[in-house]
Amino acid sequence: MDFKVKTEQRVAWGDMDAFGHVNNVVYLRYFESARVKYFDDIPELAGFQGAEIPVLANVSCSFKKPVVYPDTLTMHVGVTKLGHASLQMSCQMISPKVGLAAVAECTIVLIDVNKGHSVRVPNVWRAAIEKIEEKTF
């Protein structure tokens, strides 16, 4: 995948666990930060204001190589599928020291918090995502 959005993530000393590498839960936090940055960079989507919000429905992570302090990772993130009420995202964690460290995939569902059920992805969201990804879903 040709990722359009990239962000840097510094590894903190406290991110490591007793085994001397970044803890697996921290990888998921790094991926979360990259996903949020993707949306924060879209003025129409920043802050998720209103009744319709994205909710993480599923996430998976394949750990490729351990990461240790100090390091600065490049997080590559993008939307791979855009459905009627959900979207799929992919994220790669690249370390200048070890290369590809992990890959994450997730499904995000758009819900109406007042009604408690999924809603269609608004056209403004779809247009903004398609502009970033430089393709039509």
C-alpha cells in the first residue's frame, strides 16, 4: 500500500517492559496515535464533534521485530476500505534500526451516540478520505 499519511513516534524509556523491549500494548497505543493523527489532519473530521463518532470495532497487530529505546518510529497509516458505515485502516511501524517492526489493521464503525447504532459515513468524510488517499472507494 502507498501510505499517504506518515507521522513520527518517539519511543520513551518507560515504554519498555521487563523483557527490555517496547511492550505489546504500547504498540497498540502508537497505532492509536497514528489513526487519530490521520483524522486530526482533516479539518472536517478533527475532534469528532457531534453525535456521530468513530468507534474501534476490531484491531489486529502482527509483531515483526522488537523495538527498544531509544528509537524514533515512522508510522505509515491509511484507509484501505471505505464502506457504508465503516472503514478499514492499515498502519505500519517502521524503525530506522530494525525496519518493519509491526503491522496493524483495524475496522472503525461510525455510530450515533444518541441512537446507539451505526450510521452511514457522511459524504464530507468520504470526500476528505478519498482526497487524502487519492482514490475513490
